[in-house]
Amino acid sequence: MNGTTTPVLRAAGITKTYRSRPSLAARVTRTDSRADLRALDGVDLELRRGEVLALVGESGSGKSTLAKVLVGSTSPSAGSLEHDGEPVPASRGKDASRRIQMVFQDPYSSLNPRISVASMLRELLLLHRVVPRSQVRAESVRLLNLVGLEEDALDAYPSQFSGGQRQRLAIARALAVRPDVLIADEPVSALDVSVQATILDLFARLQRDLGLSVLFIAHNLAVVQHLSQRVAVMYLGRIVEVAETGELFANPRHPYTRALVDSIPRMRAGSVNEEFVLEGEPPSPYDVPAGCRFNPRCPYAVDACRSVDPALETVAAGHLSACLRAADLPPFQSSPDPASSIDRADVREELLEELPEEPTHTRSTAP
Ligand SMILES: Nc1ncnc2c1ncn2[C@@H]1O[C@H](COP(=O)(O)OP(=O)(O)O)[C@@H](O)[C@H]1O
Ligand code: SF4
Ligand SMILES: [Mg+2]
């Protein structure tokens, strides 16, 4: 199966339960004080070929756990995964692992400081037999250029790069093995806003030029507004809404998404790294509320919400919501103030006017 309508990645009913370690007191008294923490609780999600799909939700909602399950670094407790319409086996071979690559929030922790860029790329290109040995250098330069770095970066070490450049390097490393899916877990959350805009631009370019399918994780909606074609919203281990980006912003059909969209004007350009935090009792994955998991914080909750757990269902073409009242929510009023969300063109102009170029690596700090 490889039709154009087959999603490149499909997750169905993915659950991930962590068992906490017993406390010292419980170990001494041999009582079992462990509790199950359900980080993912039946996640359904499809990544379409060639799209940027944003995954957004508060800290602790399970975004990174889902990323790890998709990339195969942790196994789900239940549920199934398909890649290109084929089931993904519990233990992935080298090729299956190669095809889904991950980029992390902190590029430095994912790059070995003692290995030069040339060695890092050479090792990967040869291990995965991407090109013959004679073409390794040319391929390495091509990869660096693809992410906006120059050939001279080959001789440098990760510590010699700025934060934004390290993220470019991490992206080049992920691309080296020619994946068809890139999972980016908050790749700009730790960067300055001006650098953020350039990295967002890079993702948009890679999607356009390479036809890459990208799952882009962020903790607020402002970051992904201009990058993603679709948005999936996560709450307490579940996907609660999925829609095309414009539709999601104009007509959110889940009260949690409405709160996320409403929060955008507060995410001023200088504070886009700020995390969206909803008022009310923060949810705990140890104790998921009965009925709709959002009901204790929901301004639209009715009695049924405390007993019925809503499934993620189609509410309009291409628009899914897990809300019992999705069809009778009042019209959505608030529209984000466009001047206050991140406009990449504005930020880029600002960058050119006010900031020096991203500092380039300096040879003097070579280890
Ligand atoms: N290895 C782990 N062991 C136990 N609990 C974990 C582990 N990883 C994540 N969690 C818990 O799972 C929940 C989801 O975490 P995470 O996936 O990191 O969320 P997010 O990326 O959205 O912030 C959190 O409550 C977190 O504490
Ligand atoms: S089902 Fe009820 S509590 Fe849940 S989001 Fe919809 S209105 Fe709110
Ligand atoms: Mg995370």
C-alpha cells in the first residue's frame, strides 16, 4: 500500500503507562505504593505525506512521550502504528529506524561534543550506506548547505556553534539518512525569538523542497500558526481536536483549543517561548477525571460531561473534535491580534535591522 491518500504515519489507540517506583517507606514495609501514570491514553493521529502537522498542548500532556513512541525509542503499552500503510513491528530494524528521525529541543544534548561535524556525518552516511565512501564529503557539504551552513562547518565541533546553528546541525544529521518523516520535539522552544523565526523558515523550506512529512511539536499555538498545514491539540494524553490550521484558528471546536487560541495575543513577540498555562486545577495523569477529561476546567461543561468520555469524531470536513458539545458551542469570537503573534516576515526584518548575523563558530574554542 503506497497510495497518496495513505498517511505516512498512523497511530491508533496508542497508550503508554508508566509505573512509578515505590517509595523507600513502601519498600521497607513491603507495601505497594506504586501508581500508574497514563501518559498517553488512546491517541489517534495521522500524519499525511508532505505536510507539517503541529502537535500542541500544555507541558505534561504527553507530546514527548508520543514522539518517542512514534520514533521507536519507547514502546507503547497498547495500540498500533503504521508507516506507509504497513504495520510497524515492536522491534524495528535499521531501515525502519532510519525512516523516522527526531530533532530535539536541546540540540546540544543530542550532539556528541567530541565528534567533529565531518566525522558525525561520515559515520551516519557510511553506516546507512547512503552514498559510497568517495562521495561522503560532497554529500556532507550538500547536507550542510541544505540547512543553511557552509562547508567550513565540517571541521568544527558542536561547542563552536550558536544555538540556532546547533539546531541546524541536528537537522542536517537527521536528514543525512534520508528519512521520510521528521519528528521535531519543540525544536525552537529554547531559541531566541529572532533565531526561532529563521529555524521555522528552515522547516518550511525543507517541507517545500524535500517533500518531507513533519510532526512539529510546540507548547503554544503562536509558534506554529504560519508553519503547519494542520494542527492536532493534545490534552492529558489524548488528541482532542484536529483541523487545518486556518480552520482551527477561526473556528475551534473544542473548549481547550479555544483557550489556546485566546492565549495567543498574550504571547507577545518577546515571550513566545512562554508556555500556555490554562487557569484552574492543573490536570494529573495519575488521576484522569471521569467523563470528559477536560470537564473540571471547561466553561461549557454540562452534566453529561462528567460521565461520558467523548471520542474524537468528525464535526466538519477534515475537522475532528472530542467534545460532546462540539456542534452547539457558541460562535467563536476571539481572533488573535495578528500584530502580536509571531509574524515571521516581521521578525526577519527586525533581525536584519537590529541584530548581527547569528554568531558563527569560532575556531578558538575547539576542544
Ligand atoms: N520515563 C517516564 N517515567 C515516568 N513518567 C514519565 C516519563 N516520561 C514522561 N512521564 C510523565 O508522562 C507525562 C507526559 O510527559 P511528556 O510526554 O514529557 O509531556 P510533554 O512533552 O507534553 O510535556 C508527564 O506526566 C510526565 O511526568
Ligand atoms: S465534552 Fe463537555 S467538558 Fe468536555 S470539552 Fe466538551 S463541553 Fe467541555
Ligand atoms: Mg515534551
